[in-house]
Amino acid sequence: MTTSAFVMRASRPFIEATKADIVAYIDDMVHRPNTKGDHILYLHTGTGLANATMQQRLTVVRLLYDYLIDERIRSDERNPVGKGKYTPGRAFAGKRERGLLRHYERLPWIPGQ
């Protein structure tokens, strides 16, 4: 299923999306079946998109809502995607508020014996 298919199934127009709609979109990306089906050559579960792909798609959605807010097309002044908050002085240590999707990198596979 593509992003446009998800938008078509949504209960409200994308201009009026809420944070709950964005979370549902992320959930759809995480649980989307792999198009390669049974011929998966990777070690992960075979479902969902890669974290980097989801990060890129959320960036595009965030920028779209920023544009809609700037042009006053969207009535709600808050971006439903949001982003993590930077706390000065805590760039490398301490707790920071994070965005909707956790950023991680899969470790390389090391063959066993």
C-alpha cells in the first residue's frame, strides 16, 4: 500500500489531519507487508519499511504541513507531525524530547560459526 492509498482510506481530508492520523500513518508504514513476499533476503521480519525511509517520508509530510500553515491553507496553526525539541546545553547527554518516530540504525549482520 502506498501513501496515497493510506490517505484515500483516511476518515478525514489530509489538510485536517491530527497527530493521531500521523501516528496511524507511522503504524501503517511499520506493519506494511513487504512487496517481495516469501523471497525476502534480509534477516528482519519482512514487514514494514526501513527506519530511514520512514524518517524521510515524515520529513516530507512535516514540510508539507509547514507549507500549508505558512500559506494559511490549514486552519490549525500546529503541525501534526511535530519534531523533537532541542535543549541548549544537552546536545550529547541528558534527556531530550523526541519526535514521533525513534531514529535507529540496524546493526550489521555478523555470520555465526
